[in-house]
Amino acid sequence: MVRLKEIAEAAGVSMMTVSKALRDKPDVSAATRERIRSLAQQMGYVPNISAQHLRSGSSRLLGLVLSAATNPINPRLLMSLEDQAHELGFELVIGQTMNRAEREEAVLKRFIRRQVDGIFISPVYRMDQRAPIYEELQRRGIPVVILGNRALFCDQFPSVETDGLTASADVTRHLIQLGHRRIAFFAGPLVSPTAQERMEGYRRTLREQGIPIDDGLIFSAGSTIEEGAAAAVQFLSERTDATAIQCSHDLVAIGAADVLLNQGLRIPQDFSITGFGNVLAAEYFRVPLTTIRQPKARLGAVAMEAMTRLLRGESVTPQKLPAPLEVRASSGPPRTHSLG
């Protein structure tokens, strides 16, 4: 490993001059800086990052806590954050919670030990109003940006999220404008504020349009393909008179639509079906899915902007980003025929 002393000897200058040149200090002439930097490169010098961090008081690390890297919502967000972190001279370190609170706590404690400069968190939602690990983050003064809705246990931190209430209302309104009056809703995990917000958008729009809310048309469907398929089986077994199914997540919609198609039902001639999120599979499913186009890259950009402001000691307020409706082949007018 090449040391500053060896570069100084080769250049015929002091170690202090080498150190200043490699840090672009202005009290070293441009010619000397360039000569020392060229010599350091030739000798294979690699800066001691830990020592630099010790001197600056900054680790240049940002933590990112996600449910799972395989969640199809996350890749675009991750790419956006990593790209901007790179441009700003930060390294992004990633931890996965697998939607388990105890694993989330372990990941956050690991980030604290690594002395990250700030943390982006997609929270593991729980019924508890308090979460000690979030209180510890606040006590330590670590800048935190919540990716998604704020629950009570994390509402002390600013958030960046999609305006799920308005977006979900847009989906319901789209189905009503097509002529649907009996719209089933496949809800996400009720512990999740995101899922609650999307269901409220559905319920509020029905009320605004003078359509009675029928709780018999609301099904618990989680957030996975398997849970969507199970909800569709239950939906069909109950023989409701619904002509459309609004799902709170694209994966749920894909699972449900797969069951309908495998039963010989047609989309949208027999049932319209919609999702939320615009994951890659939504556009390329057997029947391209009408859905909400979440601004994943934009979410990452706004979250990084919020983080840089926090790192400068500025205040940041929660931000909700609009998400447009993407109409595709899975939604159409209600059926006029009997399913038998």
C-alpha cells in the first residue's frame, strides 16, 4: 500500500504538501498539485477513506431501508436515489426488512453503527403508536426521510409519497364514468396507511357520486400476486353483482386477473379490473392493466432533495406527488349480459 511519505519522497516535497495537493487545497500551486496527483496515480495510491471521514466528520454514506429489493415498485426508486447519491459524492448502503419490524430495527442499528449521514426508510407498518428505534434516530439527530405514508410511530420525520388518496379516487371515477356502479375493492394490509388511503379514495368517490358503499364488495387482498388470487377466488365464490374490481396494488390485480381468465371469464367484457403502481408486468400482462403510474424516479429525486436540505440543517415538510391514471385494455363498460 502506497503511503503519503513515499509520494512525498518521490516528489521531493513534504508530506503536508502532498496531503494538501491531493485534497485540492488552494495554497499549493496548480502545477505542483497536478505533478503530485499524477505521481500518486502512477504509484497506485488509494486514499484512506476512513481517515478522510474522520477528518471531515462525515461518512458520506446514506442508508436506504426497503421492504425487499425484489418488490417491483423499488428498482426505479433505488436507481434514482443511487444515481443522485453518486453525483453528490455519497455511497448508498441498502438494507431489506422483509416487512418484519425486528429486522427493520436490526438494519437501522447497523446503519447507526456505520455512522451514516442520513437514512431513507420505507417503514414496516405496525399497529403500535411508538417504535423505540425511530425514537433513537430522532434522539441522535440523524436526518431521516420517510418513503411513503407517515404512521404515528414515524410522524416526527418528513416524508415523500404518492398522493394515493387522489390517485385512487381517479381510478374509481374512471370506472364510474365507464358506467360501473357495483365496484369491488381489493384492499391492501389494513395496518398500512398507504392501503387505508387508497381505500378512502375509493369510498370517498362513491359517496361523492351518490353510490352507496357496500362493505360486502370490499375484500382483504394484501399486496402480492398470491393474495390477489386468493381474494379473487373468494370474490367469485360469493357471486356478487360487481362488474369491476379496483385493486390497491398491481400485483394483487395481476393475481386476481389471472384467476378470472383461468376461469374462462373475459377482461374487460365480463369484469373490468384495475391496479395501482404501474409495475413493469402491468403493461405486459395478458390484458394490459389500467393502473396508476407511480412517479418512482421522481419520488427518488424529491427524497434526495429533501435529504440534502436536512443535511444542511434546513427544515423539510412532507410532500405528496401526483400520480396519473394510465388507461389500458383491462377497463371498459360494464357487461350487459348475465354470467350464468
